[in-house]
Amino acid sequence: MSWFFQSGHAADLILIVLGLEAVWLKLRGWSWSAIAGLLGPAAFIVLGLRAALIGAAWYWVAVPLALSLPLHLFDLKGRLNTRR
């Protein structure tokens, strides 16, 4: 089972599930921008996880993690504006 994680396939499986969730949300009427705000940060974090699992250089881990913050803030701003 360790090969599943060392090869990064565990992260690939999570990314597939996130993709399926995105399609499901779109079919339920969500906009692509709302889906990106909701699932984008998770996808970037999982990409960073995948890079770490396969032993990639540090920047392949750091860049996706850093990119997840702006998407998270975008989602947070949209949710806070909706509540007001």
C-alpha cells in the first residue's frame, strides 16, 4: 500500500473526486466561479501534497500551497458578501 502514496496516486484519487464533485455541483446549478472558489484551494493543496509525496523540489510543494490562499480569500469574500 505504501507504493500508492509514494507514487502520488493517493493524491490523484483525491483530485479525481474533486473533479467529480465539481461536475456534480455544476449540474446542480453552481457557477464555475463559485465552484473554483470552493474546490480550487483544495485542489491546489492536494497538488502540493502530491508533489511532496513524490519527492519533488520544494517549489513544486510551495507554489500550489501559496496559490490556494488567493482562491480561498476569493471564496471567503463571496460568502461574506452573500450573507450581508
